[in-house]
Amino acid sequence: MLIIGLILFGMIIGAAAQWLLGTSKGKKVDWALACAAGLIGSFVGGLLISLLSGDGLELRPSGIIGSLAGAVIVTAIWVAWNRSRAKK
């Protein structure tokens, strides 16, 4: 059950990152990107911010903010990479 919760949390964070960056532009959310960005961003950003702030591995606002920041970074990198690939 925990794994399903983590995947759903990652998808929500990834979708929020797409919304913040404006990559969806009123279109449907790219759920594959949302899942990948959310999980990677949550792992890297959330874990890093939680450990740096001294919260440990508990669910705290610092971890959620770090997760969102990590997902935004991953989404921005993915979008930039796709745009540069499309120009070739």
C-alpha cells in the first residue's frame, strides 16, 4: 500500500510541476512525465531537503517543498532536452 501511495504522491507532485512550468498549457497532463518527474524529484529533492533541514525521513512540509522543487527541475530539464532534440 505504501508503494501505491508513493507513486500517487509522485504523480500529483509531477503534475503540479508541469502546471507550475506551464508545459501543459491547458492540455492534458503528460502522466508518464508526471510520474517520472514526481518520483525522481521526490527522491532527490525531498530527501535532500528533509535531511538538510534536520527533519529526517518523516513527512514534513520541507520534504514536500523539496519534492516539488526537484520535480520542477526534472520537468524543466526534460522539456529543454525535448525542445533541443526537436530542433535537429
